[in-house]
Amino acid sequence: MKKILFILIFAALMAASIMPKSVQAQEEKLVMAGYSGILKSNDIQPDMRVQKLEGFLAKYNSPLVPYAQNFITLADKYQIDWKLVPAITGVESTFGQHIPFNSYNAYGWANGNYSFGSWEESIEKVIRTLKEKYVNRGLDNPAKIGPVYAPPSPFWGGKVNHFINEIESFQMGNHLSSLTLTI
């Protein structure tokens, strides 16, 4: 009898130790331990700015579509408006369509006489330089950036603002046809 009781208790303890604890109990322990929030896999949302920028650039048949994530990530890293550099490409090169061959210079950098090694390199360098040499010195919007970035054009800042506003108001198409219905 004792042997059977021992086996039952042992089996119950083993089952309890391998049985997953409820998510709620785990969350309560983490909150009690000082965590302010729990990240669950269903809480991870795609950055809609990336999709918006991809759609916007695609509207212009831009070769920069695959680099929308780069623009967003680096703009966040350097704390500048994520729409600024893509808007500059609109003014300077019709979103990368009209650039010197293999220059990856969609920004009019050095009056178009500069070549980058790749789109990734160009996006990083332009965003970093705008932050360090413009924004950090108080030139924090296209109207202020324009006289230094694109002299003598008095209209450059307005054109960049136009594309910033166009990116901001861009509406993604109706994607209901791509949704999968599950029951």
C-alpha cells in the first residue's frame, strides 16, 4: 500500500513539474517581480510606417522600395523624421529613378557628384549626416535645411515638405482580398 501511495505521489509531483503553468500565473509572477509589462507573441505588430513607405515608393516605381525598413530604422536610430530622407529623394532624383549610374545617390549629395557603395550605405550616411550636421545645429525642418543643403534654391524646402505630406497622407490600398479567413 505504501509503495502504491508513494508511486501516486511521485507521479503527481512529476506531472505537476512538467505540466505548463498558466500564462496568467507566469505573468503575475513577472509583474510581482517588478516587470511592468509582458511581451506576448501576439503583441508584436509590424511597423506600419514601413508598409506605408513601401507602398508610397512603389507608387513612383522607386528602386528604393526594398529599403523602406532601412529608412525607418535609421531615422529612428538618429531621431529624425522618418519621412525626411525619402522626401529628399523625391525632390533630388524622383525617388532614386534619376541618378548617376551606380552612384546610389538619390539625394543630390555633392550636387550629384558623389557615389555611394550601396543603397544601405547611402541611406545610413545621409541620415547620420543630416542628424549630426543639420538637426543637431538647429536646422530641423526642410525650410531651415534647404539653404544649406540645396543653395540657392528657395523652393527646395517647400518641395521636400510637399513629399513629406504626401508620404504622411498616403493610404494603403484595400488589402481585404489578401486576408485569409479561418474558422
